[in-house]
Amino acid sequence: MKAFRGPKVWLWRWRRNPLKRRADVVEAWVVLGACLLTVLAGVLAGLAAAGSVEDGLARERAAWRPAVARVVAQVPGSSSAHSHKASPGERIWTEVRWTVPDGSAHTGQVRVEPGSKPGTPVTVWTDPQGHLVSRPTTASEAAFRATLTGLLVGVSAAAVPFVAGLAVRTRLERRRMDAWDTEWSRLGPQWGRMV
């Protein structure tokens, strides 16, 4: 099929041509606008999302603090790493108690080693109100998460003008084919008289 098209000419939509129709000019501007909006929307949305995620995770790192909690009751299981019932690294949920800087005591559920005795110290992470939270992300983990989120949001945002441009271009193509059919039905029968 490419052999019948001829060589590729850059910016052909904007070159002067007596055969160029108004629909060709409109399509050229639609394609250009869709391309520019696709790039612009993708980059701006991606940067905004990445910055927002990075800021949120930095605020968590600044606000969340480690605290030493103590196991409240005996944890079932054996503390031996070679126990046949517990696999290495297995942890069991149990209740722990900790005190926040304002002096109030809090309790919550965390995972600890099997066989931990009451009073065993466990490091937990708390927010400024003293509630349990997960360990905050490191700076490198936050950068990776922000980059990944920015890429996903950027691609999603870029898809909107891209799909809209494709829809408009398809509609213009359909109108152009309908106009061509109309003209062919008017001029086609005249070709038979020339032979």
C-alpha cells in the first residue's frame, strides 16, 4: 500500500495545494491541537501528581515518629527460629501498649515474633495523635512511588485529549467520505460518456 502513496512529505497539511479542501485544513488543525493538548495535559498532570505524592510522603516522614511499645500478654508459639510450626520471619498479631509524648497511654494490635513474653519491647510508628501507622516510606521509596504515580496519571490525562482528537478526526473523515460519495454519484455517470 505504501508504494502507491508516494514519498512521505512533512507538513503536507499546511502546504499550498489547489486540491486541498476546507476539511483538510480543519483536520490539520485538529491533529495539531490534539497532539499539543496530549503532551501538555500528560506532562502537567504527571508533574502535579508526582509533586503531590512526594509532598504527602515527606509530611508523613516528618510527622510520624517511632515509639517503644510493650507486649501486653504472652504471644502463642515458640520464640525459637527453628520451630517446626512457625516459618522463619512469621509474625503473630498481639496487643501492645505505648505512651505518647503527652503522657497518655495507647493500645493497639501489631505483629510480633511468636513466643514473645509480656513486656517485650516492640518498635511501632505513631502519628502526632498517637495512633498506630505503618512505617513511613524512605526518601528513595517516596521518589519511586511519586514517579510511578506521576507516569500513570500523566498517561491517563494524556489519553483524554488523544481520544477526543481521534474521535473528531474520525468524524471529519466520515464527513469527507460522505461528501466524496455525493460528488461521485453526481460526476461518476459522466465518465461513461467519455469512452
